[in-house]
Amino acid sequence: MAKQKKGQTAPEILAAEIIQKKTGIAHLFAAGQYSSQGFRRLISEAAFRHELLALIVGLGLFAFVGATPLEYLGFVIMMLLMFCVEALNTAIEELVDRISPEISTVGRNAKDLGSFAVFCLIVANALLVGYVVGSRLIGYL
């Protein structure tokens, strides 16, 4: 067992013995593995699956109205931002449920704030899609 350093608690020593920090190219592969695990976790969320469906429908709609490559790029970037915020919202919800399984005002507020962040990006995406589709169907906005 590792020697306890000044200021180090027993759980920190145990974690240091179990978790080996990867460096160099091994770190790159480990990061890819962690991202893959995060994606597999997120795909189990109904909200994320709905957002993936919105991406597919949006891309189809953009193709139908003849969107420009720049509009496609903007849409994909906005959707990726929404996926990021959805992942962070899910992480917040899991942490709140783990740390404070009982119903609390602070836990509810944390979850509500994460939900509001996702909502803001849904609105931003809807505005972008509405603008692109509207400008093609009406002629210009």
C-alpha cells in the first residue's frame, strides 16, 4: 500500500493506487473511450434521442429547401452545442440524484437550470431552422 502523504486522506490514496493517469498517445485513446462511454450513456436518454431525430429531420428539411453549405454548417454546430448541453444536463441530474436522493430545493434548482439551458438551445435551433426554411419558402427574410 502507498504511503500516506501529509494532507492526503485514505480514499485519495486508494484512488491513486487504482487509477493510473495516462499520458501521451495512451491519453488520446483513453479520452476517446471515455467519450464513447458518455455517448452510450446519453443515447439511453429519450431527450437526446429526440434531439438526434431533430438533427436528421432538420438536415432533410435543409436539403428539401436547398440550404447553403454555410447554413448546414451553422445548423450542425448548433445541434452539436445542444448535444453538449444535453450531456452536461444529464451529468448534473445524475450528480444531484447521487449526492442528494431526497427531494430538495437546491437539487431541483440545479436540474431546472440545466433544463433551461437545453431549452434555450432548442429555441435557438428552432429560430435558425425557421429562418432558413422561411427564407427559402418566402424568398427571403
